[in-house]
Amino acid sequence: MDSATAVSGIPIRLTHERWTHITEEHNELAGLRLEVLETVAQPERIVEGQYGAALAVRALEPGTWLVVVYREMSDDGFIITAFLTSRSAFLARRRQLWP
């Protein structure tokens, strides 16, 4: 199990089970485990997700963003999923939480 510290200071876990789920659903992320953790620790921005989740966003290359969906609890948190998107309108419609 790996973890990254979110901008809020809360450690966010990435379990083996979640990483397996992510790479099975989004095989293009298979070699990007460190980038997923770095996106939580050093996002360009964080937008509001559904059901209390946060979406950490970071450009992976021009026109492509890595989005990591995670949930914070009072003293820790966990990554739910991650994916790549080129749909900037999808991100622009969400309420920005940080910065």
C-alpha cells in the first residue's frame, strides 16, 4: 500500500486492490502509479466530486488531464479511482475546492 499527502495534510491511501481496479478499468494508467500519487500530493487544482469525493487534477500532457478521485476522512483518506480525460468542460463545470 502506498500513500500521498493531500494538500489538506491528510494522508491518502492507494491500496493494492484499488490499483488493480484502476488498471483493469483504465489500462492506459498501468505505468502511472507514481503520477497518480503525485497528482494527489501536487495537483494543479481540486474540484468537487460526487458523494463527498474530491477530484485532484493535473495535466499529464497538453490537452490531457490525469484525474484522481479520492475521499478524505477526519484523519486519513483513500483513492477511489483515476482516469485520463481530454474533456476540459467536464472539469470546468465542477466547483473548484483548491486553490
